[in-house]
Amino acid sequence: MADEAHGAEGGLAFHPLDQFEVHRLFGEGPINWYTITNVTMWMAIAVVCIVLLLVIGTRKRAVVPTRTQSVAETLYGFVYTMVEDVTGKDGIKYFPYIFTLFIFILISNFLGLLPMSFTTTSHIAVTAILAFAVFFTVTIIGFVKNGAAFLGLFWVSSAPLALRPILAIIEVISYFVRPVSHSIRLAGNLMAGHAVLKVFAGFAQVGFIIAPVAILGVVAIYALEVLVSAIQAYVFTILTCVYLKDALHPSH
């Protein structure tokens, strides 16, 4: 094992970013948008886990819930309360969409912590689709609900008149940067954490002196990654609620 951790010139041979490579599951050749890959497989597994938790696990609903029903109800109530608190009563109708985002990101994050798994939410291609979907959804809702008054989101009426045009430009730029920051935040945190975890795991193969320290590091980083996986799902969801609130009530 120690020999495998070293390269031909004595350097470490493990590559922390190899775990993020996309591979075809069948055949050979270039990867196209319709190619079935390891990303496709693990996203499908996430969907199956969601169905097992929310549909199969709660089909026999009871006053005294089972463990699976308790988990499902806790997640449901947590997101429902978040949507209601942030967006108000007007945002409750969009709860199914927001809950779908939350549960998909949460399950995908946790699946990525399993040995030999693939973290789909560490890829910007996945998180960007989620973030741009939120961006276009809230923008459309904003114009449908408010018409031209939605542009009031960019006009800070409480600021001095001379500063309002400058602030409007800043508000427009920050608005269009939202999907970029929204997606990079999720993918970047998961990629960084998993890369550090792989580095510590690689050092655990080096020798008897370094290995115990590296193993303790793996345990600590893994525990941190469990926390980060839940926090990042929460952050993505609550930011979605904030953006929805801006769409429903755009005036400053």
C-alpha cells in the first residue's frame, strides 16, 4: 500500500481530483449530453432514494410514525417553515419546487460521502443547471406577478437621488451574478472538502508514523463533510427562498 502511494521519483502518486472525473458506463468514445455516465447513474440513485424516503417510506402513514416517516416529516416541516418564514404566505405555493431542490441536493451530497460513490453536486454542470433554473424561475415569477414594477428591485428609493443610478447598476450586476455564485458555492465547497479528504486518505498509506495522524484527519474531515453536506443544501435552499421573496416583493 505504501508503494502505491509513491510515484516513481518518490513523490506522492495519488490524485485528489481523479474522483471527480466523468466516465462512460457503457462502451467507449466521446461523452455527449445524452451519454450515460457515472454522473447520470448517481443522480438516478439519488432520485430512487428520494422516492424510497418520501413515497415508499410514508405510504403507511400512522399517528405514531416509523423512523422513515419521522425523517420525511421532519425534512418536510423544516423546509415548509423556511419557505413560510422567508417568503411569506405568498411563497407557499412554490414550496413543492423548493422542497424538491432541497431534498435532491441533500441526498446527492450524502450519497457522495459513501465509499466508491460519486458526488454529483461537486460538478458545476449539475449545480449550474439547478442555479439557472432558480434564476429563470424567480425572474419569470417576478415579471408575471409584478409586471414592470419588478424592475423596482434594482431601484433603491431609500438612497439619495444622486446615488440611485449607481446603485441600480450595482443591483443589476449582482442580480445576474446570482446563478454563478449560487452554483459555485455548492460545487466548490463539496469539491474542496472531498479533495482534502482524499489527500488525508492518501497520506494514511505513507507510513506508520504519519498514518495514525492521517487517519484522525480523515475522521475529522469526514465528520466536517457530513455537516457541510447538510449546510450547503440548506444554504442553496434558503438563498432560493430569498430570491423568490425578491421576486414576489421587489420594491426596496
